[in-house]
Amino acid sequence: MKKLFSLLVIAGMVAFVACGPSAEEKAAAEKAKQDSIAAVQQKIDDSIAAAQQAIDDSIAAVKQKAIDDSIAALPKPKGGTTPKPPTTKPGQVKPGTRPGATKTNG
């Protein structure tokens, strides 16, 4: 009886080891695991990029609104006309005057 029990135990262990996954199945499972990890990492990267783009867009919108508000707050010219640009360039003498001349009364 002891020999029969020992034989059955050994046969069970051999059957248990023989029923395990083959090397190809282990490789396929590992590849599937790596593919899954890569897919999740890609989704994380895409999500981070989308969040960063949203932040950048929001900052740009706030900056543009501040610029628009500053322009709107500028004082309006009187009379509804825009001021004329100067007719002389910097360093240029106005027509009809002499450089270095002083006015005298008399």
C-alpha cells in the first residue's frame, strides 16, 4: 500500500509539472504584459500632453485678455481724432528756425 501511495504521489507531481505552461506560452504572456504596460504608458503620456496643452492655452488666453483690457483702459483721444505724428525726425530742426539762435525782443 505504501508503494502504491508513493507511486500515486510521484505520478501526481509529474502530471502537475507537465501541465504547466510551455516556454512559448510564458513568452507570449510576458509579451502581452509588456504590450499592456506600453499601451498604458502611452495613454498616460497623451493625458499629460493634453493637460499641458490645456494649461498653455489657458495661460495664453489670460495674457491676451490682460492685453485687451489694458488697451481698452487707455484714455481716448479728445475730439475723436487721433494725434498727428510729428513732422520732424529726432535731431532734425523745424523749418523756419536756425539752430543755436535765440529769440530777442527788440
